[in-house]
Amino acid sequence: MDNRIYNVVIIGYGGMGSYHVQLIESNQQLAVGGVYDIVDYRMELAAAAGYKTYASLDAVLADEAVDIVLIATPNDVHKEIAIQALQAGKHVICEKPVTITSADFLDIVEVAKKENRVFTVHQNRRWDEDFRIIKDIIGNKTVGELFQLESRVQGANGIPGDWRQLKAYGGGMLLDWGVHLLDQLLQITDSKIESVAATLSYILGTEVDDGFASFIEFKDGLTAVIEVGTTNYVKLPRWYIKGTEGTAVIRDWDLSGEIVTRNPDVAHVEPKPIQAGQGLTKTMAPPSEESTLKFPIEKIPAAAESFYENFVSTIEGKAEIAIKNEEVHRVLVLIETIFEAAATKSVIRRTI
Ligand code: NAD
């Protein structure tokens, strides 16, 4: 029997909406059924690319040929579009951050349940290779028991675009890259969060944060530093993790980096003191080569199922959705806690 083809209509044909085209078209069971954008020029681009354009959101929702609505608009209108699309009987994929508040997200989930439609969020960075490698290193205990994790993305180009600089649209870097990094973090451990401290930065003078640094402690003892910057002319590594047996670093998306661990076959060899500034140090000397092992960062095979493959399997009742609503909700609660910690300059002790 031939596989059924599902029509996806893209709402918001900007940077990300037009990127989704490639993802949709590379899936054999999905087709771009059309586009709706409030800006004429974006609709002209869609038409020039050969896609059907709809005159309004209502026209999309009234079209029975539309199976899935993909929301790739600025963040402030995700909720209203998602709820209308679910109520029209469509399955919905929404870009991140799904909503600006965790309460708004629960309203969507309630409608999805009532309408018995699949609703999920495009947390695509769970498929990033650097993240999957780090998860593997941790899961395989290559560096022993993980006790410290640092995850950062840093650029020097400021906050991009227009709406991302405005609060009313859900702008700012915590709600932008922060969502990805925090979502990845919560996939790394099963432990609950115990406390959160944070600072937001406003170096560029915008009304929203141009970056943030958060310090998150888990009940199992793991501490995590999650940082996003847009004013970093020199950046720190993408990942830096420490376990009881070693350290791993992935410097960038090119997967440059290494893993250094204790050599279990060699008794500890004292390092030699090194000249450090105006003094000598043994404490801060590199570990002796004899007592450590060094490995490159190895690529790993692609994930078994892509985001869209999983979505199709889920609407056909053959799989569980990869990005679960409870997980999305937890990330939003964590984001709200980071905002609160930064605003009150305090450590928030809360189980999340
Ligand atoms: P963008 O400004 O490039 O595009 C947004 C488009 O939505 C514009 O063409 C705009 O005209 C249109 N639009 C605005 N309001 C609309 C409405 N009510 N109905 C229909 N169209 C409307 O923004 P972008 O960078 O593409 O971001 C869109 C969404 O995608 C945001 O939620 C963003 O956070 C997310 N995003 C996700 C990733 C990722 O990796 N998952 C990457 C970039 C952006």
C-alpha cells in the first residue's frame, strides 16, 4: 500500500518558514500544501517558488486538503494560531519558543487534547550532532559520572532582525537560543532541578536581553552553566563537561575538541611543576601524559528518525512524539525561573 501524503501549510514564510520547505520536501510523506504570510512580499516569494498562497489564515483552516499547520511566525502569535488550527482539526507543529509563558502553553495543550490532534514544538536542536555526541559521552560514562556541564553559544553580531529586539513579540536571547540550550540540558539528566541563579545582559541597550548566563543545580549534584551571548568577539567552547574520570570539550559545530580521561591502566604519575607567570605550579600543570588518555571527538550516526519522520509516525499512531509537551512545559518553567532569578538577583530554590 502506498504511504499517504500529508499536506503541510506554512504560516509565516520568513527565515525559518522558508527553511522548513527543505525539511518537508525531503520527507516522502509530506508536501508543502501552501503558504500564508501577512506580508505581501513574502507571499510573492512563496508564489514565485511555486507554492499555493492562501488569502488568510481562515482560508488555510477551512481547506480540508490541509492536514498539518506549521507555525513559523514571531513568537507572540503562536498561541492564537495554534489554537485556531487545532480547533479546525489540523495537526500542528509550532516553532520554538512555543509561547512566551508556560500558562499560555498549557492552554494550547488543553485544546490539542480536546480536539485529539497532535501538537508539537520544533525543538530541532535535539538532533544536532554536537549535542548527540555529548549525550553519548555522558551516557557511556566516557568521562565517568558527570558533575559539571557548560553549554554555550556566543556570537558578536548582536540580536538579529526586528521583532527579536522587542519584548511584545517574545524577543530576547533567553527566549531564542536559550530555549534550545535549556531543552538540551533537560534531556541530559533525569534529575530534577534544585536551584537556579542567573544574570541577563543588556549591553546593546535593547529592551530585551542580548544574552544571559544561568547557573543551574540539579538534585543529583550536577551543576550546569548555560550561557548565550551576542557580544562575544571571542567565544568559549560550545560544550565543556567534567566527570569523575575525565573532561570533554567540543569547541564548535565543526566538532573540534577532545576527550581526556584518567588512564585506568597506569598508576597516577605526578605532573612536573611548570613555570606559570612569576611562579611555579604543580597544581595547575597539565596531567602527565603517561597517566591520561586522549581521544578525538568522533562523529556518530544520524538519529534513527528525523523530527518530521517522527511527526508522521505519531499522527499515524505508530510512534510516540519525540518532543513531549511535558518537556516543552518544563523548559518554559525553567525560563520563567531564570527571568525571576535575574530580576531578583537571587538564587531561586525550586524543584523543576
Ligand atoms: P522572520 O521574521 O524571518 O519570519 C517570520 C514571518 O512571519 C515573516 O515573514 C512575517 O511576515 C510572518 N508573520 C508575522 N505575523 C504573522 C501572522 N500573524 N500570520 C502569518 N505570518 C506572519 O522570523 P524567523 O526567524 O523565521 O522566526 C520565526 C519563528 O521561528 C520564531 O518563533 C523563531 O523563534 C523560530 N525559529 C526557530 C529556529 C529553530 O532552529 N528552530 C530558528 C530560527 C527561528
